[in-house]
Amino acid sequence: MRLAAWLACALALASAPAARAHRLDEYLQATFIAVAPTEVRLELCLTPGANLSTNLLSQLDTDHDGRLSPAEELAYAEQVRRDLSLAADHSPRELSLTGRSFPPIAELQAGLGIIRLNFRAPLASVAPGVHELAFTNRHLTNLSVYLVNALVPESPAIAITQQTRDYLQNAIRLEYTVTTTAAAGLKALPNIPPVVQPVRSPLPVLVAVGMAVFVAVALQIRRRGGKSR
């Protein structure tokens, strides 16, 4: 699951229009939203440009010792949480931090590090019918570019029917339907560990995947060539 999360963040940041326009002086913030019968889960992938590293590290490394302590990571994650808002069926929902992962400072300084933050909020009702979620990210709006998207629900009892984003993509409104199966008591998403290991740059993973695909295609071509002789 952790590898899949790395690939999702990396591919989204590499392929989206906002990511292609991402400059060294911008903070790219990608949000992925997962809807379950009894809760909503958010994953934020935060990638600061290299020219922002000094400014951002002054907020992260508050004791200026050249490393990020668990307390410093938690303080920044809570700062981000306070800049997020979520409403379900027009009722505000309190987000709680469920996981965090910070890369080494050297990767942040190079503009390669991805900060991953996980949040969740309970849903008050799983009644069958049409429901709505509204999410907004107001973290460092003067420095940031944004991406936001809903993931395909894990539960077959839930279907995303509409996604409406604002121009900046720091806000989204989701409409989804819940069937009677969900109301009968489907399980919520599994718990996320409160602290996860630091995420290294996803580039080596992507290179390894690309090489594996290349080798597989080459072997297939060789087999076909041998049969045709």
C-alpha cells in the first residue's frame, strides 16, 4: 500500500497540468480523497520547490538543528490540518491527523522531497441516497499550486457521481450515492499508523518500474522473433 501511495503521488504530480507548470518557487499540494461508508480519508502530497526550501524549513526545523524531530513534524502537520476544511452534507467535519511522513531535509532543499500527510473524518450518516462532500485547502495560498481528486471508492456500495473543482483546484465539491448495502453495515477503511517512516524520493521506484516493463517487452519481442525463424 505504501508503494502504491508513492506511485499515485508521483504519477499525479508528473502528469497533471498544474504539475507541469510547477516552478521552483511554488509549493505543489496534491490532495486525494477516499470516501467510505462511515468516514472520509484525505492524503496530501506536498512538494515544495527548491527555492522555497529556506522559507519552509524555517517553519519546519524550528530549533535549526538541521533535522526534523517528531515534535516538529507533528507541529507542521497540525498547522496544515488547521488550514483544511471539510463538510459532509453541509455539516462541518473535524479532521484528525492519522499519519505523516517527511523526507530528509536534503531532499526538501533539492525540491525532490514529498511530505505526505493523512487525515480522516467520520461521517454521521450512511443513509442510502445522494450525499455531498465539500473540501478546501487554504494552506500557504500565496505560494502554492494545487491538485485535488477523488479516488475510486473501495466499497461497491458507494459511487462518485460528480466532482466540481474551483479554478485553483484547492477546493472541490463531491456528490456520491450510497446504496442500501452500505447502510447495512459495511466496514470502514482500516486504521493508518499514527507515524510512518520517511518517504524517499519516488524517482528510483519509477525508474525501477520502467526498467522492469522495458525488460518484459524486450523478452517478449525476442520470443516472438525466435518463433518466426
